[in-house]
Amino acid sequence: MKQTHDHDHGLQHDLQLMMQRNADRRRALTWLLAGGSAALLVGCGGGSSDGTASASSSGSSSSGSSSSSSGGSGVTSCIANATETNGPFPSDGSNTVNGMVSNVLQQSGVVRTDIRTSFGSSTNTAPGVPLTLKLSVVNSNNNCAALSGYAVYIWHCTRDGAYSLYSSGVQNENYLRGVQVTDANGEVTFTSIFPGCYSGRYPHIHFEVYPSLSMATLYTNRVLVSQMAMPRDICSTVYGSATGYSASVNNLAAVTIANDGVFGDNSTAQMTQMTPVLSGDVSAGYNGTILVGVPV
């Protein structure tokens, strides 16, 4: 039997071999940290009971989900967003206005990024503090893999608490409603305004997720209907200093997440994930991200 004797090569060989092995270990450790740290840093809000993260610009920040990473890339743990009511003003074909079914999803022009202006017969624009929001849609049943090609429909109230197509004075408007299709990273971005706070509800934005754009024509095809909660600190800042939001000050003071009729029964983990992380200020507007976990 042939025997090998590494020590026959001498001390210099042994030292070189040790250095090479140490270098290999360092490279392996670097690779693990590079791949693993991203997942730890951007893990979903369900991974912690407090889930506090902050982003600031011009002195404004919010507490929200640290899982709001781009496209869900590197996210290894998340929870499904809580299913919530679509409310009385969805215009997704589930109810009527003045005796006629209201369904903006079947109107040409609803697929758009900027939802501040009405389309069709009206071109009026809803005034308010600008808000740009990126949603990352992921599969909560499959390691938070990005869901590409899904359609997201969002809608919310004006700065004074009215809903287009339904509320008195804005029934002929369809602004603050729109649909986008997720890209390869599972992302959609909407430009809108910061919603007001009306009596009895905590400030929120409604959304529905559909498996494709072709299916996003009727509420029965949705795979998730939910709502996101706006960060309270930023709500207070906007309502207390921006034009047109004065009625929201007292409305916000009377409601909390805990006593809100929709959000009140959700867990801390759910609400952490369902609150966008925002940065910005009243004069320049706010930018934010939020992770949406869909159990498909």
C-alpha cells in the first residue's frame, strides 16, 4: 500500500498549507455572512414582537416593519397579511352606488402608477401631501418568494376623509384608486397622497391582490383583501401641519390601533408587517415600503 507523508515536504510546505486552509475558511465565512445577514436584517415583521425599524429624512421617521426590503429578495421569514374587510367603498364589483354596481376595475385607465388624478370623464386631482409607496408582494407559504405578475389594487380616502365614486361631492371622481402589476421582484409602486383620518377609523389604505391582471376585474378573483395602517407619528405630523387635514386631528385623537374596529383584533406581528416604513416630510412628501405576505 502506498503511503503519503505530508511532513516529508518540509516546514515551508506545512506553513503554506495552513495559510491556504485559513484563507478558505475566511472566504466561506464571508460568503455565509453576505448571504445570511441580508435575511436577518430584512426578515419580516412576524419575526419579532415589536418589529421596530426607522427611516428618517428631515427629522421624520416611523416605526414599522423592518421587512420592507426591495422585492422581498433575501427575506426568509414572513407571515400572511391579515384578511380585512374591503369596506363600504371598494368599487371592486361587490356593492352598488345609486342602484348600480360600482366596479372601477373594469374601467380603462385604472392601471396606473400615479393615482392622484381621476381618469375618464374627469381629470381633477386630489390635493394632499405626496406619498409614494412601494409594495413588495411575497408568498408567505413559500419562504417569502417574490410573486411576479400579480395585480395589486389600492384605494383610500381623500385628505378630508371622502372616497371617490361614493362620497358626496366626489361621486364623479375616481382618483385615489389604481392597479399595478408586480415586476420580477414582486414590486409595485404607487404615487398618491397621504390619506386623512375620518371619524371611527384609524388611518389606513385598502388593497386587494389578484393572481394576474386579467383576473383583476372582480372581487371574487382576489387572493387577498387587506388594509395597511399608517404610522401614527407621521399621521400626527401631517394632520397637525399640512393644509386640508385639520379635521383629521380630532379624529386621530379618538382612535388607536387597539380600539379600531378593523385592526383591533390583529396581533402585534401582523400590525408590524401591515404598517409601512415611511421617511420624508410634509413639504417634500413621504416615501415608504411595505411587505405584503400572500398565502398562495
